[in-house]
Amino acid sequence: MLIRMPGREPYEIGVSGSFFVEPDESTVGLPDTSDLWALPGLADCHAHVSMMSLNEFDAITDESMRRAIPTNTWAHLDHGVLLILDKGGKSDTTLVTLDHDADKRPYAETAGSMISTPGGYYGNGFGTEVEPDALVEHIRTKAATRGGWVKLVGDWPRRGQGPVNNWPFDVLAEAVKAAHDADARVAIHSMAYSSADAVAAGVDSIEHGPFLSEDDLTALAARGGAWVPTIVNMLFLRDMLGADSSGGRMFVDGLERMRENLPLAESLGVTVLAGTDMAVPHGEVATEAMRLREYGLSDAAATAATSTAAYDYVGRSAQPEAGAEADVVFFRENPFERVEILAEPAFIMRRGKIVRTTLD
């Protein structure tokens, strides 16, 4: 099998079982990929595979989450998404993803129950509500960290007040340290103005983050932090609320800031990652890649955000190599030159098994 990745010399590789091997050990019968372009897989870095859509929050139960995971993880595979970062859910049932058959889902890292202050996120018992003075102990003793992530809700609108930061800075900084001590990364929901505190506190990944400042982006770049803009989600919420509503106007302003901040982030070297946050059907992260390009990233940076940058960020090989799991997605054109091609994978392999192919 020929691997041709953008900017790298082509090379041959074989597949044996679930792993890549040196070509002289290769199994027979692999397709001809000599005219194709390879990526290690697409990546959705703000997925929620235990849920079906943004419209079902009131109906979610642990049982519905368990039922959703096999369907939704397969939908990702079928679109060439071989890496997901699931940023938490209503309960720790999100971690069931890690127990699902690895041949039938992407490689996954996941947060457990989202953590907010009382009244600091969706109602109806969604997630875990913790008083600020109990947050650090909660993360040390009760927060699920085996999926590699802790998800905090950084801000939320209050009636008559607009968006309010949920966590005092000193509490947030100590909570981040507690998560890091447990070998977990911290992602934070920041739709308004909690980003500055989150960056200063050492949060690993800013989710949404429309109001990041240049100083925030500079600091994030310097320490290798990630930003997941979720533009498709912000567009969905703007349209749902109405662009003339108070919340809608915030999203309009935030999206305009994105047009300034995404090119700046690319120039500064921020790790920008693509995430859908259920605003499009599971697996359709290519839509977010195109929005990232529309809002200011180059084709190359938008494609990297949806593939190689995510693999580098989580420490998985961004280049298929002997000894690694045999994950690869092929395209008929160079996706670093035309991001739209991410929506048209020609051949998808997960752990040595063909998921889907349009090759003859």
C-alpha cells in the first residue's frame, strides 16, 4: 500500500492484523492507492457520541446514552473520522465509549460528566453541579478522569445578567492542577468572557472561545494549548436564538471575532482543532473544516485542524508507520490544497479493516 501524504515523500507500508508493518511483511490484496492522498484519519475534537442532537437535552438518560454510542461512533468511522475527543455529557456514562469494540469506533478520549456551578449550565440535571469551593475536591475524588479529560463549564447566561463566569480564578487554577495531577487534561466551555481566566489558569483546551484575545492566543500558543472553535455550533445557536436576540447578538459578535482570531491563531502557531458539538450529524466534521477555512484559516491549516494537528496533540502518530494501528483515510485530491475533499473519502481503514471504499 502506497502512502502519499502532503509534504512528504511517498512510501510503501503493509498491514497485518490490526497494525501497519514493514512492506516485506505485508498481507496481499490491499487496494491500489498510488494515485491517492493519505491522512491518518479525520478527527472531531468536540464530539458527544452519547447524544443524538442538540435538541434532545431534556430526554437524555443513561440508557439512551448507552444505545447512542455504537450508532454514533460508527457514523464517525463511516465518514473517515478515526479520532474523537468526546467533551463529556450528562453523566459518566460517556465513558462507555472506551469499552465499545475498538474495531467499530474511532480511537477515543473522553470526559465524564460535565461540571458546572449550580445554575451554571443546562437545567434538568444535565451534568454535575458543584459549588465553587467544592470543585477541587470533586476533581480529586469524584470526577471521572480515566477517559483522559475533565470538562468544565466556564460561563453561562443568567437572567437579567447576561453571561457570568462560573469559577473564581484561584479555584479554576487549583482545579486545573488537580486534574493534571490525575493525568487528565481540562477542556472548558467558554462562549463569553471566561477564556482569559481559563488560559491563565492553564486549561488545556478552549471550547468555542469566540472572545479570546490576542494575549490569550499568544499564551495558548506558547504552552501548546488547543482551541476548538466549533463554528458550526455557533452558527446553529445564532440561528436558533435569532440574530436579533440578546444571545444571538453575542454569537454574531463572536463569529465576527472569529474572522480576526483564526488567521491570528494560525500565524501564532496555536493548535486549532475541528469540533462539531453535534451541530451537524455525527461524522460530518468536514463541514466544520470548511467553516474554519471560510472564517480565516488556510486550506492547509483547516485540514490539519481536522486531521494531523489533532493526532499530534493527543500523541498518536500523524503518519502511518510500522507498529501503529492500521488507521488511514485516502482521498482523490490533496486535502491540504482543497479542504472540501475531506467530505469525499475514497478509502477508509480502521485497525486494518476496510470500513468503506469507493475504489474499483
